Amino acid sequence: MSTFGPLSVIFDLDGTLVDSEPNYYEASRRTLSEYGVPDFTWEEHERYVGISTRETIADWRGRYGLRAPAEELLAVKNRHYLELAGSTTRAYPEMRAFVDALAAEGVPMAVASGSSPAAIEAILAVTGLDAVLRTVVSAEEVAHGKPAPDVFLEAARRLGADPADCVVLEDAVPGAEAACAAGMRCIAIPYVAAQADAPEFAAADLLLRGGQREFTAKGALEWLEQQAGRG
């Protein structure tokens, strides 16, 4: 057992481990443009931060009156995203340091994301995080995406961990809500600054209101050690 006792750590991917939201926005903009919806804005994109790609597309079809099948739209968006992700995605430096420190301590870790399996695999590969983050769950593999707890509970199951011993790192409101619903502790690192006052974030065990600029590997490790000491 590691220094951190029975604790396991589950990471959201986009906006938490890696700065991928700009690529998701551009993939969405290109996809919607192809289907007759011009001028998709960043502000419009922000409503989908933390929601699975499949559920995003379901909302698009109603909101924008898209007639194309959901599977077709999903394939087009994923194609655009993978074209962008392969060369421009970067891991947040302090997150990488945190992951490396946990790996050195033998802490079980997983990724639980709303992205497609192919997108998760591509991002982990291009950032090199696949070397230490080998347990991965996509929302496409479970019944319901965030804010339902399914992806986090499946990640815990694959790690062989009790949900009560899991700590989730999340940047989005639906993810923080999902972590709470799963009975897990949560470090919330809001990606959208305007959402920092959301009640779902207020319920997190540790809220870093400044987002990634406030997150440090050292601070997160110290907090995790305190959690382990509480048993």
C-alpha cells in the first residue's frame, strides 16, 4: 500500500489533465458549420464543458434542428477532434507532476472521461500520460455520462477500489456532481471561471476557485496525505 493508504485517484481528462477544450470547441465549430450552423461561439461551447460528446450531440440535434443521425455527427466531430488533438494537446505541467508523483508512490489511478475511447487514447498517447494512466473509462462504455456517477463507479470497479476511497479531480460542474453522486471525494478545479460559484463545486471537498493557475502538485499531494490520515 502507498503512502496514501487505500486512496485511489480518478482524473477527468479534458480541462483537468490536459488543455483540450480549445480543440473540442474548434471540432464542434467545424462540425456544426458543415451542417449549416455557422458562428458557433466559445460562449455557446461552454454549456457543454463536462458533458459527454454523445450527449452534446443529442442536445445539438434538438437545439439546432439537425437532421443528420447522431452517429454520423459523432463520427464527424470525432474526426475533426482527432485531427486537432494529435499535434496540439498539452498536459498541464502541475497535473503531470502530480500524476508522476502518484505513480512513484504506487497510487492506483484511472481516467474517467466523456470523450470517445479513440479520443482518450489519442490524447494520452500524444502527451505521454499513457505510460502511467492505463485504466481508462469512456462515457460511451457506460449507461449514462456525467452528471450520472457511472463513469466514476466503473473506474473504481476496474481499479478494485471502494468508491469511498476514491478521490476525483474535475474541472466541470457535471463531473463534480457525478463524483458526489458516486460517493467519492472531489478536488474541483473549475475550467470556466464563471461557474466557480456553482453549488456542485461548493460541495467539493477541495475547491480551487482559481482553476489550473491555483493547482499545484505539492498542494494536492499534501491534501491527499491529510485525507489518507483521516482513514
